Amino acid sequence: MPKLLRTLSGLCVCVTSLTLSGCSNEPTPPAKPVTVKPIVPPEVTDPTDPPSKTDDSAAPVKPADSNATASAEVLLGSPELTAGIPGDGALTAEQIQAWLEKPENHAPLEIVLPMGLMAGSKQVQGIADNLMTRAKIELGRQLYYDTRLSADNTISCASCHDPDEGFAKHTQFGIGIKGQMGGRNSPVCFNRIVSGAQFWDGRAASLEEQAIGPIANPIEMGNTHEKAVETIASIPGYAVQFRVIFGDEGVTIDNIGRAIATFERAIVTGPAPFDYYEAVRPFLVMKPDDLASLKDDDAELYAKYEAAKA
């Protein structure tokens, strides 16, 4: 029986023969350690690394009920959101099942944008129609690195939007299957949560629509949506996740787009030095005695000042 593999970062699930993502025969870049480790004991690598493999004999799991679990407030950009399914080495069917059975992985996330990006909170796009959950982020990450979405198993989303290159590409134009060159530079994938229209010309109305566009583009992945769905649905490690996350719909091209878009919305930039300065600036006009009083009068505000100053 073929085995599915997945990267410790949980970026993708892939199989030898029927692999779950990013697991092509080509070498993958070395894993990079995560700066903030999850509470779970097993070591987890950086979410920007390609996927490893998992066992493909996942036991049946009931579809998740996102309404049964209270929403969880999270800071977008937190490493734990993209740290993947915990584990060390080959991910087993039991680990996939245990991950999917945890209610908190299906709770809709109430996202908080990081400092700096917070100014664009009113521009957040798409999450009302495509709720963000940890399970959906993880599935999207697996797909993002999966070269099997392409016709010849050589190109993934990460091929043109490489985490090691700022979720873009250093080349002047994107390179697709068979070395074909596109007509434009690959745009960055981060901070798409505050962007509506996608592609340089805005022809995709949503991130979901954009995510599935390259699959059927003859120069990029050169596949068809039908063939991509057939391939993904044939991989048990994927099939069980789609069934639990999307219910009876399972693997569809729209759900592939929803999962990838959810992962991409979780990719955001952190604060720049100027953002910290902006946070401290209101306090710079205060006298030392006023700052001392603030510590007693408004401990929460003073704590924010100390954090920004640090």
C-alpha cells in the first residue's frame, strides 16, 4: 500500500506514487525551525517548508460542525496557525484522524491583524463567505505545495510564490510547466486578506477564484480542473480532510480554491520598526510623572506602551 508523507511543517500531504503535495521527485529545500513552537510536544518545522508524507489509510471521520464550537480569536501571523499537524517523521492515519477530530481545529477564527496591517482591518476580504479554521488553513497549505495540481507534477503554487523569496519569485516572469515563461512577474502572496481583486489586472474577483486559475492555465500548471479534482480525490489523505472540512461536497475545484485561499489569507507581514514607533509616539509627549501615573491609572494601556517600546 502506498504511503502518504507530509512535511513536519504540515505544508502538504503527499504519497509515494499517490503523494499528498509538494512531494515530487525533485529535492526540497531544508526545513527551517519555527520560532514559536506549538504546545504539542512533537517538533514542528517552519510553515514555509514543503510537505512530507502521510499514511494513506486514514480511518473514517465525521464531517466537522463548525457551529458546534465557539469562535476563537487569534492573531493572524501566529506561527501556530501554520505549524501543521504535529508529528515527527511520517504522519500516520491516526495522527490525521486525531487532528481532524479536535473541535478547536474546526472553530471559525476571529482574526486580529498584526500591528501595522491593523490599519487595513476594514478592507479584510472573503472570510465571511469562506470561514477560516485551522483545519482549512492546514489543508490549503498542503495544496499550496502540491506539484500534482499541475499536468506534469512539476509546478505548485509555491513554485512561483516561493516562501524563501518573499512568497514571490526573483525571476522577471513566472515559469510554468515545460519551462514555459509567463508574461508577468509573480505577485506576492502575503497580505492578500486585505485585497479584493486578484492578479495584476484584477481579473479574478476573489482569492478563491485566483487560487484555481493557474491550475488550468496552459502556461502555468497546464492542467484541467476536472483532472486536478480527480487526482486530489484519489489520495486518501486528502479525501478524508475534504470530507471532514467540506462535508458531502468533498473534493471539488471550488473547495480546492477555498482551502488554498484560506491558507494564503493566513500569510501576513509582521510589524516594521515604523509601526512600533507609531505605537510609542503618543507617549513621547507625556512627562515622566504622567507616565508613572499611567502605570497605576491604566495598566493595560501602560503595558501596550512597554511592549511597543521594547
